[in-house]
Amino acid sequence: MNYLDVFDLFWKQVTISVEEGRFAKLTMAKTIGKPNLRNIFVRPVYSEDGFKVLLKLRYRSIETEDKEDELTLEEAFVVLKSHLRKSFSSVLLFTTSKDVTFKINKKGAGSITESLPTFSEV
């Protein structure tokens, strides 16, 4: 299955974990090549305006300052999707009930695997 279709299924799990209050964090890892961008982290932010996420771009170079933005979940989805297969080949969702890993193989196929949770509380 095409990695974008699988990523949409993965993102449904992200949305459900947020709705159920189980979302702990999301990380983009496994860079492709040696880009300056090392990781992207997404953490929950609960505010009076409702649920938002803090999206942090972490860079390898000391000269490049890390960037942080507070976004809606939909805005974060657009940013993360734009980095798939260009900069990163895996995305890890950490919830209080399970960890979910999305991976793209060399042929461009996506897969989702689940494992025991890393976090016990948000």
C-alpha cells in the first residue's frame, strides 16, 4: 500500500489518541541521508483555546537554531506529511495505551506496527 495512504491510517490513530486523552508525544526519526534536520517532535499543549501541539524542529548544526511552533493537530499533520520520504522514513506515536510506529520502506510502501506503551501517563 502507498505510504501516504498508510500514513493517513496512522494519523487516524493519532487523532483518536488525542480525543481519548492518551496522546503523549510523536517523533519523526530515521533521517534519509544526512539532512541538517535531525528530528521533529510533537508534544501536547492543553490551553484555554483547546488542544494544540508544540512542534519542534531539531537541527544537527549548532549554527541552526531549533524552531518551535504551537499548531493545531491539522496544521501539524501538513508539516509532518511534507517531510515524509524526503527527510524521514519513520514516525513514532507514543500513547499511554500503546506505541505505534509508521515506516516507509525503500520501495515506498508504508507499514504500521504496534508495541507496548513507553509512557504510562501524559
